[in-house]
Amino acid sequence: MKRICSILILLLALTACNAPSPSLLTSDEPTPSPYPDTPSPPRIDAPLIESPALVKIHFVNQLDGWGVTETGTVRTNDGGITWYDVTPSELTEAGYAVDWFVLDNSQVWIQQPDFANFPNGGFQFHTTDGGISWNKYAVPFSGAKLSFLDSNHGWALADLGVGAGSNAVAVYQTNDGGATWNLKYINDPNHPSAGDTLPLGGLKHGLTPIDMKTAWVYGVVYAPGTTYIFRTDDAGSTWVPVNLSLPQGYEDGEFSIEQLQFVSAIDAYLIVRATADQVNTAVYVSSDAGSTWSLTPTLIPGGAVAEFLQTGEVILYNREQFYVTHDAARTWSIIPPDVRFNDTFAAMDFLTAFTGYVLTLDPANHRSLYRTDDGGGTWFPVVP
């Protein structure tokens, strides 16, 4: 009965979200015909799993989504109401121990470390049929941030270890969907081919490519007035620093670049946590494929996470309120949620400026998934 009620609530929310606003209809416009009954989505050929303990989520559209749990991998095709266990049969680690990348609803990669061969070995699982079957490959790195441009071409930023504010990494590329990986760069001083254009100092948060030649690595270095972001234009062989203008009053502050994402071939955003007397989030934009970056006018209070939608649209959440822009961060609207996630907030995933999900983790280690269809003002649980 709980599931039936949840499905009805979700379908009503979807209908309300897609229905035209009465204020936009004039007396000369025809009255819309009633919506047809929404058919039930087909059953996925995998075991059902009740209330999965979700650690990571990624929704492809308003119905189809993927999740990583403490023990495996799951899928939904009804907006998060019903989940199916599509865990690879040989996957022995899950939760925060694995990295992943969702290209579309059919293709997903999961990176599992081989702790007996850390950091120089791991296993990668790749599905092309929505998790019904998986290919397993041995790869020359353990933990890695994965980023695929299509079904064949991808990058990996492999973590080789952290110590005293330094982070050794290696950059790999694949041209065959992850079956084989080619080393393009390494900065581990113990390696005979180590380079220094991507400095050992600094913690690396991620790698964002735009094609197989150009990519950025970003993170944090604990030095006043210094940002850590580097660009390659030769497939990772060499890296050059990217200069960013600093917010006024933060010239001696610390800066952590948290996210970099392209929303088109030329439009991109940087989310930077700026710390001086207080913590604020700065947003940078590029409209020339990352050649130059401009600081936008408004600093968002606190540290914020972002969801990048289409060109011009970004949603930020600072654990208190949602901030939404429709004009590439020139102006923002504030949306206070009716559910105060605060410190239970674990992750979010927005599909549009209206529809999104928040994953929570409470002090009792209980995980819940919430959904909004009005841009973050109203939330209801889909996995209580």
C-alpha cells in the first residue's frame, strides 16, 4: 500500500509539473485534452530490492535512474519508487569504495580497487544493456575519477596516494570503452616517467575533459591566494596553470575548486569554495570553451554544491537554501525548502530547474531519497 501511494503521489507530481499554467492560457486558446492514463513502466529483468541504502545517485531522465548502495548497484525506471538489483556478479566492493560514471541509461562504468594491488591495480565493470550483463576488465589503477565522452573514449584520473598536502596522480585514456587504458601522465616522483607540469602538491578533486586532447584537473592547494587548476591540450602529456581572478577581499584566502562542468561545447562553470574570514561559494563562467573564466557578481553564503542544467541554468544548495539562476549566474532566486536537510544532506541530482532529488544520511546511518517537482520548495520521500 505504501508503494502504491508513493507511485500515485509521484504521478500526480509529474502531471502537475508538465501541465500548462492557467495564467498562460487565454480565452482564445483551446482547452487541453485530458491527459491519458500513464502506463506502468515495464519490469526490469533483475531482482527487486526494497528501500536500498543509496550512497550515490544519477538520474538520466524523470523516470530512469541509477544508484550505488552499500553492497551493489541498483536501477529504477519509475522515478525512484521501485529499484532493481543490477550488481555485477563479481563486484566485491561497493558504497564509497567504488567510483562510477553513467553515460546514459544503457552504459555505466564501475571502478573497483584491488586492495591487494593498491594503487596499481583494479577492476572495471562496464554494461551496455542497462545492467543486465557486465564486462569485467583488469585495469592498471585502483581508485579513479572516470569521465567518458562516448561509448569508447574516456579519461581516468587515478589516485596514487595522499600525504602532507600532496597528491600523486596518473592520467589515463581509453579508446575502447575501458577494455585497455594508456598512461598519458604521472607525477609520482618514484616513477621513472614522472612529470612536474601537474604539480605533486595539492589535492586533486577531479578531471573534466572536453575532448580527447583538452581537459582540466582541479582541486585545492593550501597556499594563500592560490587556485589549483591546470589545463592540457596534448591529451595529458603536459599541463599549464589557469589563472582566475579572485573575489574582492579574498586575495589572501584559500580556494578549493569543487566542480567544473561543461553544459555545451563552449559554455562551462567552475564552483570554487573561498575561505577567508568566512566561507562563500564563487561561481566562474566561460563562454569560449574554457579559454577564459569570468567571476560572476554574487558570492553564495557557505560552501555549496551545484547541479548544472542547460546553458544559463544552475542550482546551488548550501545546506540551508537552494539558489537558482536562469541567466548564467548574473542573478539568483532563493528557494527555501520545506524539508531542512542541513547536515543530513549527502548528495543531489537535478534533471531540470523543477525536478530533482536529494539523498540524505542521518546520524543513525539511515539513508533516504527525496524528490521535488517545484524547483526545491516542496520535497517528498520516494525511498523513506
